[in-house]
Amino acid sequence: LKESVLGDMPSVQDPVLEAGSLGENLSGLFEVTSVVGAGDLETEYVVIRYIGEDPVSMQGWSLRNEDGLEFVFPNVRLLNNTDVKVNSREGANSVNGLFWGALEAVWASGETISLFDPSGLIQADYTIP
């Protein structure tokens, strides 16, 4: 995984795309590339790739499964061509990944994952093999 930047947002002079105000302008710039360990809470995680050129704020974005379970992204900034790993289990967010804090496995084979921007538009989806 390429490094993602997590934590404090940049200063005012650093340009950052705010997805909620752009709506469909970010369509095609995100991919859910894989789900690893589906069905096993301790090992499962989702990899999301941002392929845009400008840094983007993920605050308020969400990942959802078909049962309506939802992970809402904290104050996270992704740089161009980076991946972010969202672990289902509990843990401390870091540059190596985010943690959902689920108490049981979230993903299953055949299920579709959807990535929503803050305005509720689907920006990416992925069906787990």
C-alpha cells in the first residue's frame, strides 16, 4: 500500500478537495480494490484507492455493506495515488490504516461494498469474490 496521510487536515494554503461540495466531480477517482480476510474479524480489511491528483478530504465519507452497516471516515486526507486500508476490527487509526471497531466480521463473499461521499453519492462499489 502506498502511504496515506491520516490525522490533521492541512493548513489553509494547502489545496484540498472537499468532496461534499463537488458531488459527482470525484466520480471515477476512487476504487475499492480488494477485501482481504472476508468473514474473519481479526484479519478482514478493505483497500480503497484514490487515483485523483489533488489531496482529498475523506471526512464524512462512508463505507457500507448490504446489511446497512456503516463506517464513517474520520478527519483523513488522501494524497494523489494512495491507498487507505480500513480494518474491520478494533484498533488505533494510524498511517497504516483505519479501524472500524466492529465486534463481528462485516464482509462476506458475494456481498457488495459501497463507498459514499458526504452528500450520499456512491463514488465506488465492489463485489467481494
